Amino acid sequence: MIAKELARLAAALLIGAALAFPVGLWVAGDREGAAEPRARSSRAAVGRAIYSPSVRDDPYFLDRQREGIEALEAECRRTGELCAEARQARQWLEEQAAN
């Protein structure tokens, strides 16, 4: 008798899941089509352009590099260390901006 009840319960759970899954997809679906992309500001990059053919031209990447270079320059001013690296990095960033 217990095995019969367990079999009925399992069957009821499977049927319920089979019905609930498509209903959940339908309810959660996007009724208005694809959402419009948000406008980005021209200066600050929100995230990495993953389909960009070149990382070096990506504004997000360049912003992160600029932050690192500014940290190197601050360390150079504070301790007098890493100054050569900071100069090289700044030169590289300026070359990237010129291209």
C-alpha cells in the first residue's frame, strides 16, 4: 500500500512539473520583444565590449589601464619607487590615444 501511494505521488509530481515548467516560461517571457539597449555616455565605459576585435581600442580596457597608471604614478610620488614603470605605462597610454 505504501509503494502504491509513493508511485501515485511521484506520478503527480512529474505531471505537475511537466505542466508548471511551460507555464512558468510563458509567464516570465518578454511580452514586448527585445529591450532597447541603454544609452552609454561617451566618456565612461560601462563594461568591456566583448565583441570588440581589439582590446586595445576598447574604452573600458583603456579606462582600467588609466586607473592602474594613475596608481603607479601616485606610488612614484609617494615613495619614489616604480617611477620608470609609471613613465613607460603613461607613454604607452598616450600612444594608444594617438592611434
